[in-house]
Amino acid sequence: MKTVQKSMRISEEMVAHIQGIARERNKDFSAVTKELLEEAIKMHRCPGIVFSEGVQGRRARIAGTGIEVWEVIAAYRTVDERFERLKVLFHWLSEPQLRAALGYYRAYTDEIECLIAQNENWSRETLYEKFPFLAGSSA
């Protein structure tokens, strides 16, 4: 994607906060600012979706839950994309929460497709390779 350089004024407090996040993530100021802006725009476009840190990094999740959008979409496919059946699978979520996940998927299909593909590629071997402590001891 083509980028454009822009100048903007932000408060010293905001600069300090972004610098703190940059240090925590071991990234530069510009990269973190760009990520935060992208997330803000996505949340603005898709109310009910938030971003939070997880084991595999920052991901789109349904607000008020730990459920990632890709998980809902993967489940939606298993019920032949029938919303009524999705509501049964995620009976503890409200209809607006499920619709927020579907809306996010429509807006950011490539992102969610990539996460679904990554999840489908897991095997016992790849899991143990990435997280060797899960294999236990063979003794």
C-alpha cells in the first residue's frame, strides 16, 4: 500500500504514551502510531469490535469477550453460513455481537481469511515445534 507522509500535532502526554507502547513492543514510534490509527479506524468502521493483545499478537475481538473474529467466522462456515445456527453455537453472545463479527469479516476479509488459514495449518507437530513445553516429557 502506498504511504504518504503527513505532519500532525499531538499532546506530549500522547507522545509519551505511544513511546511507552513502542518500547513494550520493541517497535519504532511511527510503526506503533500507524498500528494504533489503523485499529482506531477499524473500530470506528465496525462498532462492537476491539483489539487486544493475545498469545499470537493483537487481534480483532468481539468487545466484552476474548473471542476473536476469525473464530466466529470459522464456526459460521461449519454451520453452512446460517445465522440462526451460529446463534446456537455462540448462545452466550448477543445478536449484535455476532453481527459485529460478520461485519468486520465483510470489511476486512483478507485479514480474517489469513488467520483462518493459519489456524487450519496447525498440527500436533507444528504445535510442539512452536511450543515445545506442551509436548511433555518422553521419559
